[in-house]
Amino acid sequence: MKVTTDIIRDEFIGTESRVAESRHSDYVGVSGQVVNETKNTFTIMHAGKAKNVIKEAAVFQFKFPDGTIAEIDGKLLVGRSEDRLKKNVRRLW
């Protein structure tokens, strides 16, 4: 998978994720499969429990089925997944 700015338009439910950085120390290190997504949170199955992580407060690492790992600032992911399809993002690198 080629990592481009279009990656924020992908569906994240079902992907493996890990919280790499966060202002909330309890979020750092939370990892597992994304089981739900709302406008402001991801629900991640971590150690058999569902953990809600606020998107805006964290930087996520996602591992896609082809093995690609992408680190994405949660501020870019705020909003419903269907609304992210309409979002235009300038290239950041």
C-alpha cells in the first residue's frame, strides 16, 4: 500500500492499531483491533476489553492488511468516516 494523504479516507474498523503518543498517559500503548469508530473516538479491543480513545488527543499507528504501517495524527481523523471522504488534505510531507 502506498502511503499518501488519501490514507485518512480509509476505513479503520478491523485494522490493527496502537496509540504511539497521547496527551493522556493512560492511552499510550493501547493496542489491538479497532472495533468501532465514532466522530471523536476509536474503540480498540485491548487485552480483552474495549477501550475508547479520543482521536484528537492521540497519534495512532495503523497496520494495514498488506503489512504497511502508517502513523497518523488523530486530529486528521476527527469526524465521521463518511465525512472524511469529502475532506481535502494538503500533502504534509
